[in-house]
Amino acid sequence: MSAAKKTEKLVFLGIFSAMSFVLYLFEIPIIPALSHLKIDLSDIPALIGAVFFGPLFGVIIELIKNILELIFKGIGTQMGFGNIMNFIVGCAYIVPFSLIFRKYAFGKETTEKKRVLFAVIGGIVGVICIVVIGIGANYFIDPLFFKYFLGIELTDDALWGAIWGATALNALKGAMLAVVGYPLMLVLARCASKFFKFSHK
């Protein structure tokens, strides 16, 4: 990769990370009984970056976003728990989606119908991954967080109640990323096609 391309990539990394961080500040509670579960649009820049530049690019954006959020808001009562979970579930979606989309939806011979199909397939796989990995992460991390930082021993019922609440949130987040992310990719690809390998017919 030439020095100019590396510089362009770093510039876009900074732009997408800043966008992701700003969007992360606007969290919306969606489950009244579980006010700590909030949804945001901060994974969209990471998803777009992962599709354009590769999965690692998106993972770095997720990492930078969460580090910046910790610095800006402080460690607080969550002790970074929310950031850890946000990073895990965000990567759980953007990595499989970008791998599938980059492999099958790029290229001059790819039609718009095929590209949409691969976006749908990537979205379905991403939702499955975000749900499964989210359940596993909450199952192992939640009890440790509540025990060592809040001094609470979670019962099985309380643990699974928290897990299913988070799972509903993750499934909604995955669906939202699929619905919102793809049109934005098309818009950005048209506006900055000279920087990206993405080809829109």
C-alpha cells in the first residue's frame, strides 16, 4: 500500500471513529423496565468502515469509540462494563457482515440485485452472531460485574432476565444496522467512489 493510501486510510479512520463516538453519546432507552439497556447508532460508521476497508478497520473504530467514551464520560458506576459489551456485540455484527459483503458483493460483474442479496445474507448472519455471542458474553461477564463491582450475587432467574433483555436489544441493533447501514454505504460509495473499492451499478 502506498504512503498516500495509508494516509487516506488513517484520515477515514479518524473521521469514522469521531462519527461513531459522537453517535455513541446519544443513547436511547427502548425497554422501560430495563432503563440501562439503550440503543444507539454508533456501530454504523464502524460497519461502513469495515465494508470499505476490511473487518479490522471496523474493529479498531469500535475500540477507539469505546475508549473515547470512557475518557469523556468517565468509568462511572458501570466500571467499563457497558463499553466491553458494546465492543463485543458491535464486533460480533460488523466482522461477519463485512467478510461476507466484501467477498461476494464487490466486483464489476456484481449486479445490484446480487449486492442486495449479499447484504441481506450478511445481515442475517450478523444478527445471528450478535445474538449468540451477546448471550455468551452476558452469561459469563454479567455475574462477575455484579459480584465484584456491585456486590450483588445474581440468581439464575435474574441473570437470564438480564440476558434476554440484552438479547432483545442486540437483535434490534442488528436489524437496525442492516436496514440503515446498507443505504448509507451506497450514498457514501457514490460520493467518494475514488477512495473505495465498492462498485455501484
